[in-house]
Amino acid sequence: MIIVTRRNLDQGKVDEGLSLLSKENLAARTVSWNGRTLVVTHVRPSDGIITKLEAMGIAERFVLPSHTAQLASLEFQSEKSTVKVGDAEIGGKRLTVIAGPCSVESRDQLLNVAHAVKRAGASLLRGGAFKPRTSPYEFQGLGELGLRLLSQAREETGLPVVTEIMEPSRVELVAKYADMLQVGARSAQNFPLLRAVGESKLPVILKRGMMTTIDEWLQAAEYILLEGNPNVVLCERGIRTFERATRNTLDLSAVAVLRKKTHLPVLVDPSHATGGRDLVAPMAKAAVAAGADGLMIEVHPTPDKALSDANQQLSPEEFEKLMNELEPIAQAVGRTIH
Ligand code: PEP
Ligand code: MN
């Protein structure tokens, strides 16, 4: 149960409520949420306790979570969330375009692409340092060196950086260099990782797992929110279906469905969704038209030579052209992109 306490309740009152619960052996944890303390228990307190919490002026309302997400839902918060990362605000009027290579490969490669995507209007730089590769024989990323290069690129361009985190034990290391953490599709239901990125309080991109339903995805987001980290951004990157013409099947309807269910910002990644360079631009445009808050796009100075995802990365010229083509579509849906 979520016990929503009164706004600006003092800590003494919260503690009184917690000791009442502990007398009944109810494990409870507190979460700060928009100026209130939420007290979360996994077991429903007795009616007697509920009445006392109300009578003592502690509880304002009680929410009994069903299996669906609560803090992520529009019922819990009707106002759309925005997530700030450096100068970028994800979920605001201006679309957020996150661009950069699949993997950080070298200083030259990263800086070249970082300057190019900045010039074209991207607001965040992406790049993988710890890569979740399907085969253990494939390039696994530069690790901490990759992180250092990302932070150099931030210093040179001013773009905040986002990079994937795969292991809870590495959150501290990655947080030293990155402005935003990415939980990839393959880790979307790694619950210890979700808790750890929640605890970090850094902004988080939570990609949709390739076999994750929208409700399961929102529940994964709930793990992060429940650690008191409201800075969660969802990213649709395609799901696995029987279709093999594309790498994954971009579920654009998820954007519209999420709008009806959650206040969290929603991005679309047409690069991993399609797996093909020619398909990125049409799907990026469709995503903007469908109401996404932004895009994540892979860009590489020499895509054919990329050490990972060579088929889907755009050249800087292709990226710049796409950014210009997106402008009128953004305007048509009441957004801007530059
Ligand atoms: C990525 O963005 O680098 C990535 C590996 O994507 P996904 O987790 O969506 O496959
Ligand atoms: Mn990739």
C-alpha cells in the first residue's frame, strides 16, 4: 500500500506513523515525492491502523497498488513530468534529440561525431562504453576509457552525456562521468539494476525490453521511481516479433498508449528499432508525428567501419539532413527541434 502523507508533514509526524506500522511488524519505506513523503508497505495495514493514521493527521489518502505502476501513472500525477539533464529538458516543448555513436571507439571518432551532432541540433550525446553485445566475441566497449572520452566530449561541446549501465556495482563509476544513465533493452527487468539507478538519483533512460509489455515496462520504471528518483525517461526501441525485414518491430502505438497511462517523457529510438540506415529517417519522422518527446539516433563518422551496429548508424551528413526534415513535422505537432 502507498500511504500518501499530508503535504509538508514534519518528520516527527512521519516517524510517529512509521512506529505505528512497526508495532504491527509492517516493514515500511519512505519515498519523497513532490514535497510529500510516501510510506510504502508490501502488506496492507489493518483497518485499525489506517483509521489511526487518518485521525492523527498523518495520512491524506491510501493507494492500494494493483499489479500496475502507481507513481508512474497519470492517476497519481496528472501533470506531465519533465526531466532536466544539463541544459536539456526532456518532455518540454523542444524535442530532445540524443545522438552519437553506438559505441565509443576512440577519441577522434567520438569528438568528431560529438561536434557534428551538436552543430546539427542534438541536445545530448550518447555513446556506449560498456556494451551489451549478444556474442561474447563481439567488441565489448572501451569500459572506463570510454567513459573518460565521453566526459572529455562533454567538456569540449557542452553536451551532457548518456551511457549504458549494465551492472549495479558499476553505478558509482559510471555516475562519475555521465550526466544520465541508460538501462538497455536487455536489462529492462534487471530489478537490482533498476533499484541501483534509482538510488543514484541521476536521470535515467529506461529502454523497453524486447519482450516487455507496456505495463511491465511501466512497472520497471516504478522500481526506479520508488527509490525516490523521479527522473525517468522511457525509450521505445522496438520489440521482437515474427517480422525479420527489420531488426525489431517499432511499436509506435506505445507512444500513444503511454500518453494515456503515464506522465513520464517518452523517446523513440528508430536506430535499434529498425536496424537499417534507410529506415531511420522515416521512423524518426513518424515518431515525432506520433507525439514522442524526442529521439535517440546513432551517428558515426564512418558508419560502415563502426565496431558495432554498422548497418544502422547515420553519417553526420545524413543526421543533419534528418534534423532539418524533422523541423516542419515538429512544428505541425506544436513542438520545436532546434
Ligand atoms: C544502445 O542504445 O546502445 C543499445 C544497446 O540499445 P538497446 O538496449 O535498445 O538494444
Ligand atoms: Mn547500438
